[in-house]
Amino acid sequence: MPASPPSPHALALPPPTPHPTTPGPRALAFTTLFTSALTHTLHRLSYPAFAACFPTPAHHTPDLLHTLWQQVTQQIASRSQREFAAVCDERGVVARLNELEALVSGGARRGRALGEAAAGRDSAAEAPVPPHRQAPRTVFLAHLAGQLARTQARLVARLEAVRRANEELVARIGAQRGEMEGLVGGWRRW
């Protein structure tokens, strides 16, 4: 019996998720952003600006001051890189950014699958509106739906209890009226 060809959905395997220590695209962008910001900051610490802070050594020993400036900027760069790496390792930034990447790509795959499924349905049926495109009131009420349902159930139960109590009061008042009419009728006969 010949095997049937696999469906196109079976061939579309998700991209492999990076290992927690291997930086994914977001982690690489994050480290690139830090490196770019540090480089830009160190370029703002130019030698003329540094020399203006030390006018006497700049006038008498400019070569020594230039060497000192280079050492200071290199020291700042290396310490900043080490501290950044230590904070990233301590907080597990690469692993968390890789998890975020997996969540985002999984959501995108599900969105595409929903889009394909919606395309296969009747054109009269509307595709679901993503939450970020809904009105704030709709999203707010969706978050409160569980609490509102519980509160409504409690209020309906209290309302039902009050209704039963009112019915009992009406019956008692009716009985008392009947008793009063019987007593007043007894007085009249006398």
C-alpha cells in the first residue's frame, strides 16, 4: 500500500529554538544595542573634553595625558562590558529573551494557522479580532468577566432570597388582615 504524501502542515516544522545559553535574535539585538550605546557614550568622552578638565597636565605633558585618557576609556569600556555580562548571566537575560522569542514565534505561527483556517471557512463568518485591536472597554470587561459572573451569581441568589422573604411577608400580612377583619367583624356583631 503506497504511503500518502504528508500534508503541507506536517512539512512546516517550527524553527529550532535556540539553546538557553545561545543568544537568539532578540538577545543578539539586546547586546548589540548595549555595545552601540556604550561606544557612543565613550565617543562623547573625547580627548579635547578630557584635556579641558586637566589644563595644566594638558599643557605640560599632553602625551602622558593622552595615554591616561586612552587607559581610562579602555578601563570604562572593559568594566562596563564585564558588568553587563555579569548582570545578564545573573538575571538569565539570554534564556528569558530566548523564551520570549519562542512565545512570539509560536503566537505568530498560531496566528497564521488561524488565518489559514479562517480563509477556509465561509466568507460570511468573521475572523476573531485580536485583543490588541479591540476597544479598551472590551478588553477590560473580558478581564473582569469571571469576577462579574461570580458577583452576578451572588446578587441573583440574594435577590431570590429577598423575593422569598417578601412573599412570606405578604402571606403573613394577608393572614393578619384576615384575622383583623374577623376581629372587627366580631365586634360589629356584638
